[in-house]
Amino acid sequence: MANEVRASHVVATDDTIMPMLNAGHCAKTRMWVYLGDQVHPYNVFDFTLSRGRDGPKYFLRDYNQVLLADAYGGYDGVVAGNRIVRAGCWAHQRRKIIDAEKTAPEIAQEAVALVRALYAVEKQGRNASAEERQRLRQEQSAPVLAELHEKFFTWKEQLLPKHPMAEAINYALNHWEELNVFLSDGAVELDNNVSEREMKRVILNRKNSLFVGNARGGRTAAILASLTSTCRRHDLDPQLYLTQLLVNLPSARIEDLPDWLPDRWKAAQKSRLVAVQNQAPNA
């Protein structure tokens, strides 16, 4: 599944804290998620002992296309080393503006309205092809971005450097290139919400299981999360899939393992069901 994700044109990623039991306290280890594109529809979780760059550097070691992520600096090394195109997240940018809204309500209102216009264009092209979405963005989103960029500079001059809204604006200007990648690539989403939603499942699990017992437990949790998350992505019952997988895995040949990828297994199950239904009248 990880190899399939690394074959994607666009990989979306995010991370969160995964507490691990340690002597006298819980260590703040990390759980990462990497989501493949529609051609490689797999969600892979990865457990690491820290938030250092070694995690994404190892997972993305031979990847060189588009990475959709927040502005975390740990991605910088692998992005530069692999010549990855880094795409920014407009949901993060909008959140920063909203967080500073009380300090500059008029600016926040106007900025959010422009960002909302970008999302309106995305809604129009939700079911369109990547080529059609790119054309739609060039026609409608590009003028909005140009206006927003100009206003950011105007507002910046009106604010003190340490003003909360100035910091939100600086975030946008410092990452403007990444925030504009979606404009030239219809396959890139406007935000990274898809991977953030998967991280919410990990956050919920922190409240249920509290922590992992050790590094091996963290890796096991990542494997199970990868399988169940991918099952949900394909509207597949995780319990049904895992039951079949664990019963048959001991006798499966290595060359047959790709057939047990959740989407391929679901397609095979559907084909078998159709075959049985076709034979039923003749029985």
C-alpha cells in the first residue's frame, strides 16, 4: 500500500501526537498519514518516535511529484532533495485569518469572503476532470487570487509587524507559491482537509486507548489504521475484510498479496457475487 501511495501524482499528508507509554510519563511520539490519489486509493499511516524530518524523509524517499501538506518545516528537506512540488492548504490559511479576526474584523471579513469565493469555484468543479478544473480555476480563481494577493500587501502596510492579523498575512505571503499550486494543477485540492479528517480518527483513538505501549505497538497501530482507513475509503466493512484476510493470509502466496488490497478484494467479491447470482436460475 505504501508503494502504491508513492506512485501517486498527489500525496496528501498530516501528522498528530500519538502518546507512547514510557518510564514515568507518556512520550509524544507521532502518527503520520499519507493519502494516495484516485488512481492509487490507499491511506497509509506511519508511526515515528519524533516529529523529526526522518519520518517523512524515509516514507517519501523515492517520491518526486506533488505533496499536499501544511507548512511544517520537517517536509522541507525531502521536498528540496526529491524536487517535490509542495502544495499549500487554504483551510490552514483561512483558519489563521479567523483566529486573528477579533483584532481586525473588517480585514478578516473581506479576506474570508475572498477565500470563500475560491471554495465556490471548487464546488462548481467538484465532479469535473482535472483538466476541466484547471481551466475553471484559471478563469475564475486566478482573478480572486490576484485580488487577494494585492490586498494582503495593502493590509500588511496598515498593521504593526507583531499584529496577529499581520502574522496571518505574512503566513500567506511566505507560502504564496505553495498556496497557488492548485491553480496550475487540476488534480491538487484547494486544502488538505482530507488528511486532517483521518487525523481526527487518531485523536479520537487517543481518548479511547490513551496510548500505545511501545514502538512495536505504535507500528502495529499504524498498520491496522492503514487497513481500516482504506476500507472506509472504499465503503468496505473493515471487520468483514480483516476476517477474510486473517483467515486466508497464512496460506496466501507472496505473488497473491496484491489481490488482498482492500479495493481489489472488494472488486473480486463483487465479481464472485455476480457470478453466483447468474448461476442461481440454473441451479
